[in-house]
Amino acid sequence: MMFSSKLMLSATTALALLPSAGALAQKAGPAAVEAAPAEAAPRTSDAEIVVTAQRRQQRLLDVPISVSAFSASMIEKAHITEAKDYLALAPNISFTEDGEKGNRSINIAIRGVSNVDLGEQSTQQSIGYYIDELSTGSSANGTLNPQLLDIERIEVLRGPQGTYFGRNASGGAINITTKKPTDSLYAEGGLEYGRFDTQKVYGIFNAPLASNLFFRGLASYEKSDGLIRNLDPRGTPNSGYKNLHLRGAVRFVPTENLTWDLSVDYARDRNGMDATVPSGVLDLDTKSIFGSDFQAIDEGEGFYPANQRNVRHNTREWNNNSATIINNRLTWKGDDFSIHSITGYIDSSNSRQFDQDNISVDALYRHNRNSGRSFSQELRVQSEGTTAIEWVVGGLYANDRIRQFNSIRAGTETSYTYPDGTVIGLLPPIPPEFRVNENNKIFKTESIAAFADATWHVSSKVDLVAGGRYTHDKISNRNFGVVAFESPVPDIAGSKSFSDFSPRLLARFKFNRDNNVYASVSKGYKAGGIDINSGFASPFRPETLWNYEVGLKGDLLDHSVQYGLSFFYLKWKDLQVQTNYLAIPGDISSATELTLNAARATNKGFEFDVHARLSSTLRWNAAFGYLDSTFKSFPDAVLAGGNQVDLTGYRLPKTPRYTISTSLDYDAEVADGVSLYLHPEINFRSAAPGDLEGVAAVPLALPSFPYQPKAYAVVNMFGGVRFGRFEIGGYVNNLFKEDYYTGTADNFGLGGIRLRPHPRTFGATAKVKFGADG
């Protein structure tokens, strides 16, 4: 259902007039999340939220961790279809969209802790990303960002989570739980049409195959012309995409104690050109190659923000991803303890070709191929029932392998002619397909971990928690088949091992059943590694952090208001930071991607969420995050252009000082059998540098644009009408056409650093359901 401008304005005004209560948190869906059939949920009211952040079903307010939770109902009503939709609603979470791994490519930071995601990347992760308890972080596609269909629950956990999750998650974790097969016969189908000729169709089917065997499957296909248009007929016409997603799951319950879940996910994305436009500001590497007087080339379309749609690229461009995830889970549950086995296999690939010079001249193009395989086996034993001591003990083995191919080659032209006839040389006289830089890399990681956590209920009011994790990682990298300006470079390889023990201690005091305060200290760890570049290997040290946290959680006014408040202090040692530069200034064949260790850094701040039931038909969610981050010691940062600069005292990348969101959920029966729902939301992120070059903009006297993405506030709306088994709806994203970008992308190029615009988008949805789900 499409909204009138009057309805939109009224809803937005209502949002602005709501009491702020100081800007709040513990993001929650409008109804309690249902328990999986194989596990009984704790006793709750209709308004309370149930999560599995500690690997057992608990009320959200009973979990002494800073968590934002999104129920199936909220995911549907807020039109949450990918990661950025729910991350924007969570405090102290930031993300950048660079488009370098496809239309859904995203880099996530939790409390300023983010993954090192190099173009030729390390596989170590700071943020755990789990789908049905399986870590999906080790992928050739970077952070997987699946379409969020048929999802039961999403949880965003802040702070180290190594004592509960099989893969280490030093900065936090994102935990996605899909809906499981049940004994109900159910089917659902939907259509969507939106701006840029975006079309989507999906279907979900659930059926019992026998009295103890159930099946659930989904299929989804989405296509779009994309935002960006290419005006050069030789290149790819636009940034359009075609995405296919398939999932099949079976649940077998041979006895009342044993449950077997097997699921296979397949995702295939076929993207055109990157959804970015030039900024007109050359990065430091481009200037080092072409000279400080060289200016970005405007081919008549202008630069961002005046131009947010058109480019001229002569190269045929694509960005294709595929991923297959096999997840096999066995659960045996006794009266006193349960045993859980999670076996996972991920096969992923990425192929990308793009116009390296970023204009219509046929000077340089780049081709990348990445492929990855990941296997993991987790075994976990944990207590069941109500006992004086609740405990969990587990172990993990994981083996990851990622192979990468990178090639930068010359085109047919070595100069550019301006409209007035002026000719400028770009490359020396080299033939077409000349290999400026080419290399192959293989990354291997083998990990073994053991973890345990125990909660002692000292009394009805006092809990003491202790846990720890031991991790051993062996990192092996190899660089071979390297060519620089058609000259071979010797192969090089390296291997290093790292071990760590990370403890967790916590105390909690319960004022009553529904209100409590906790204090915790926990250590996060990310293994070191080896960056392999042309002709040399550069090891970097493990990253460790200590997270000190005090939190208050509760439930007020007969479960009408749920709130959470957390104060934290993070202290880093050897923080790993990504940088990209030319080892030999002016020589594009010396392109180097390096992981640096900042000696010391700190983050401190707080998060406050609230979820309030204002009436039987109206709910309010709000979140406020404050983050103060500083490099305490980083005197030798190496940046693009070969610049070395002291960044001591400057802000870390991806750390906006303020993150604020507020939303309403209105759901009411307006006629017999007819319900209306409406979800307006406002999301705000203050200014923050997206990468290390942006951090250095001040000491290097670089322009604030585009290195420092400005603050932005975005208004989104979604709503619809349900009648019987049918539902129609409509959405508007970026209602007031806020001009913003979340970070810089692929900085090298003759048109300047590339940025991803966010225009207003809108569309209509329709769905039909048959049978009862669950």
C-alpha cells in the first residue's frame, strides 16, 4: 500500500513528538520471540523478549550482555531485508558500504571494533557472524549479507563473546536464527516492485513428511536496474543485479530427547558495475602517480553530490558472488544436561572486473577472483533445568582456505584527450593487456579452541559468573605467480602460530525478578597473521582488548517498558588497522595492502535502549549510543602515497560519536478482519572517518570531503493492510532524500574517490499465506 504525503508527514511528526526518555535501548521486537520446537522457552509475559545470546533461551532482561534483539514480527513490519536495516536501529553500531564485493557488501563495527577486510584479505574476524549457531565469517565474499527471509530472530551482541560462541568474537557477534521446520502445513508467497525497476518474488513452504520428520524451504529471486547508469556504451550499462537465494531444511525428531537439523543455503548474486560515483577528489596514491598538480577528470557529468547517477566507464564490469552453506546440528537433551554438535561447511566465490581508471579512457582495468572453503566442528555440553550452577563447556576445530587472484592490466589507450583537445599522458607506451600487477594468494587458517562459562546463583539476588577461552591459531599465507610490469617476482610464503587465553568475570545483583544490575570484565582476542605482498612478508601481532562494562536492565509498569543501559571502557593493545598504499610512490605495480598494529587505543561510552508499549496498538522503540574513541599511541601509521604520520590522539575509523534511532509500531484492527500496521523510523549517525586515510585527513591537511563522511539522519517508513490471508504494503526509504554516504570505496581512480549515494527509494509489496506457521 502506497502512502499519501499527508499520512507520511503525520507519522513523522508523531515520531518527533514522542518523549525521548533520554534516547534509549535494548532493541526488541513488538512481541516475544517464539521458542524453537525442540526447546522450551522461559516463563514470560506477552511483552517480554526471549533471546539465545548465552546459548540457552532466556528473557532478554536476564542476559547480562548488551544486546539488541529483533523478533520475526519486527523484521517483517520494519521491512528489514538485509544487515544495514537492523544495524541502523542498534546503538554504537556503524557500517560502511563500499560495493567492492557486490551490491550487498558491508563492513561492520561494534563499539568501534571492526573486521580487517582487505581486498587481498586476512581471514581473521573481530565480529562473529552466525546463522543458526554456525560462524559464516570466513568467506571469499567478505561479510556474508544474506537476504533476511523466514527469520525467527536477530540478535546483535556488543562486547567479547568468546566464552559462548565457537569462533572467537572479540568485538561482538551477530546471531541470526532462521525459522525451523514444524509439523504444520504452511505456505507463503510474496511479490515486490520498487524504484529502479526492482522486482522480487519469493515463496516459503513448510510440511510434515512423517510424524517425526519435517521440511521447510524457501526460494527468492530479486532483480533491479540499480541506481548507477553508465553513459559509455562500451561498458556495462548499469549497477543492476540479479540475486537468487534458496534454502532447504529438514528436522528429524527420532526421540523426545534427540533432534537433528540439517539445512542447505545457496545464494548467488550477479551484479553489474559498482553502485558508486566519483567525488572529484583524488586520493594520495593517485596523486603520487600522476603528480600533485593532476586534477580529477570530469567527463561532463559532474561529481558527488551534484551527480549521483551517471558515470562513463568503458570496461565491461561485473561483481558476482556465490555461497553454499551446509549446517548440520544434532541436539540431545537430558534432564540435567544437553549435548550440541554443529558441523558446518561453506563454499564461496567472488569474481569481479571493474574499470580501474574510473573514467571512459581504456587505460587500466582490474580483475579479481576469490574462492573459499571453510569447515568447522563445534561440540558443546551445557546444563539444563534450574540448578544452583548453570554451565556450558565446548570445543571447536575450524579449517579455512581462501584463494585469491588479482590482475591489473593495461587497456588500449595510454593518454586522455579533454574536450578542448588537450592531451594528457597516463601510462608509458605499453601494449594492451600488459600486466601492471598480477598475483595469486592462498590464506590458510587452522583453529582449535576450548571454552567454558559457569553461572553460580549464590542466592535469589546474587549471581557470579566466570568463564574463559583458550584459542590456538595457525596462519599460513602464500604469494605466487607474481608479476610487476611484466617482470616476475619471486614467490614468497610464511606461517605463524598464535595462542591465547581470554577470561570473563561477571557479577549480577537482582533488585527483583524484573530489574538487575551487572558488572563484567572480559578479554577479546584476534590472532595475528602475515601480509604477503610483492617480494616481502610482513607479520602483524595479535590484537587484544579488555572490555569493562556495567549495565542495568529491567522491566517496568507491568511489562509495558523494557530498558537497558550499559557503560563500557575498551582498552586495546596492538589494534589491527587496515591500510592501502604504494610501497614505491608513483609506481602502481607496488600496490600494497598492509595490516598495521597501533600500539594502544581506547573506546569508552554507553548505550541506552527502551521498548515501550504505549497502548494495546502502539509500541515505541528508541536507542542512543555514545562512543569516544582514541588512538593512545600510533606514531608510525603508513598511508596511501607512502605517507607516514603520527595518529596518536586521533579518532579511530568507523566510530561515530552518536548513534540514535527511534521508531513506532502501530498495529490495529480497523474493521472486521482488517488490520492496519505502520512503522516509521528515524536513524542518525554522527560524522566519523570510514578508514585510516580519513583519520589522517587532519594531520595531512586533506579536505574533509570525502575523507570524513558527514553526519546524517534518515527517515524510513513501511506499512500495510492485512485482510484474511492477504497482505499489501508499501515502503519509502530515505523519505526526505538525505544526501549521505557511509564511507569511501576503491579510492584509486582518475575521477576521484568513489562514493555510494543513497537516493530515496520506494515500492509496494503483496503477500499471501496459507495455513498456520508453527
